Amino acid sequence: MVNPQMVMYEEEFNQIQVLCDKLVRESNSRTVFIVDKNGQLISASGEVENVDTTSLASLTAGNVAATGGMAKLLREEEFATQFHEGVKANVHIQLVGNRVILVVIFDARSSLGLVRLRVKKSADELNQIFEKLLRKVAEPGLDSPFAEITDEDIDNLFNE
Amino acid sequence: MSFINYLSREINCKIVYYGPGLCGKTTNLHFIYTKTNPEAKGKMISLATETERTLFFDFLPLSLGEIRGFKTRFHLYTVPGQVFYDASRKLILKGVDGVVFVADSQIERMEANGESLENLRLNLAEQGYSLDKLPYVVQYNKRDLPNVASKEELHGLLNPTGVPEYEAVAPTGVGVFDTLKAVAKLVLTELKRGG
């Protein structure tokens, strides 16, 4: 299989959500979200109601991919951290385990120093959760939920 | 790389529209965007130059409905077609689940089509993918223009493996949804196989 699936189970999802909620609180930030490197949103916490998280996830992944491309050209392994400073909002982007991206959006109520400190701690925990998840996905006997679907199911999707 | 979330019962897949500069990749996405119900789509994002040439990518998230209780979501991306943006094209192909190759039917663009297709094969191979194993469809766009090659010629040049192919006029939508449905169906069929 060239293209392994990313699968998210309830147990790990809940752990990730708890971690995001905690990071929002401890870093005094507005929003925290976790994106996989291909731009799929995994989890979000904080003020997410008025934020287009799907678009943000895709753009973040594009940003990290472009920065990774730059690193490669400069013979660097990666640039794991990025920081964008705005007038009202700042964005801290951290690549975790070269697998997922931890994004923190914060304003004047917090500071870069605090965010960096809390992100570092959360990144280690997050990495452990994803390592566990990947081991679980690699276990034999876990079939794709789609193994059961029929050609008819697929056809029906397009006939509606 | 598809992403299955058991908790929210969602499956997310990535489809990339590839092809030479000005073949109509962005126009395909635009048409899909304008003709899709608001509840089934997200915002379309275009990272383009001031002259509206794609600089990095276009992005359109789309929901296609449910299969066995799982919501199917497709993230559509285009690549920048211009030759010198190759580094960006490689990045966008990462984690791809299905590819649409949009060819420009005009005779004078045959060389550009061939080069772009070769570039697609190379860039996929660099990441360990093979175009022959991926869900993949071809679209012959701009069929309304006067100076176009015949479908047979295009087929011979661009589709030797005989994947599903569609004639299209992207600005008016001819063939646009047929192409999308075909690739989405192939992606889901691949998932069914556990790919």
C-alpha cells in the first residue's frame, strides 16, 4: 500500500481534544488546531465558531509544505517552527514529529514566550498520542470500514 | 492519503487537478464551486498572481453525501501549471488520493500536454506513487475551440492506458461534473479495496 490511510479513533481523538483544550487555557490563546501534513483538520479548540477552519487547515499545510521545501533546498532537515505576527492576531505553527501541525492563534492576552513554552510541552504529548495511534492503525485485523461497501453504494452516492 | 475519522464519521480524500498552464484547472474548480449547494461546499481559496495565474494552489472542500453512515468529503486542489512552478507542484501532490489530468485540446498545446503528463509521472514517482496505480482520469478540455485535436489523437497521445476520459468545456461546465464524479468514484472504489 503506497498510500496508507490516516485513521482517527475515539480514544485518541478524545485525548487530542483534551490536549487542545488544555493548551488553549494554559497558553491564554484564542484558538488551537491540529492539522495533518496533507491539510486535513484533525482537531480544534477555543474560538472556532467564526473561523473557517477547513481553509485555515489547508493553507497551514501548504505553508508548512512550502517551508519544508525551502529547508530541503538549504539542506536543513526542516524548519519546525513558524511565527506570523499580526496587529491583532499572531499565529504560531509547530510541526510535530514530522507528521502533524500544531497551530496556536493568540492575541495580546498572551505572549510568544508563553505560547512557545506551552507548545513545546504539548508537542511531546501529542507526538506520543500519534505514535500510539499509528501503531494501532498498523495492527493487522483492522479493516477499512469501507471494505463492506458495495459498488452500488458508490453508485447511489452519485445518483442522488 | 485519505483520512478516516471514526468519531465524526467522516472520510476525507484529496483530489489534485494537474495539467499544463492555462488548460483550465482553476476553471474546473470555479464551475464546481458555482454549481454546488452552499451546504455542500466550503470556501474556494485561490493563491494566484495579480494576473490570476495560479501561484501555489486552488482549494475547494466539497461534501458528496454519505456512504454507510460516513460523510464523504473531497478536498479538490489544482497545481500551478506553469513549468517553473515545479517545486510547488510536487508539494501539492503529497498525500494525493486521486488525480485529474486536464489536457488543453488545442493542437498547439499538444507538446505542453505531453510535457505536463510526463512531469506528473515523474513527480508522483519521486514520492513513491505510480500514476498507473492511482485513481486517475483524463479530461480533454476546450472542445469548443476551433483548432482542436481529435479525441482519438488526444487519446493516443495522453491516455495510452485507457483510463476514463471526458471531453469538456470547463467555463460552461460541459464534462466538469462527469470528470469529478469519475475520479471520486475511483477513489472510493480504491478505499473499498483498502488502498
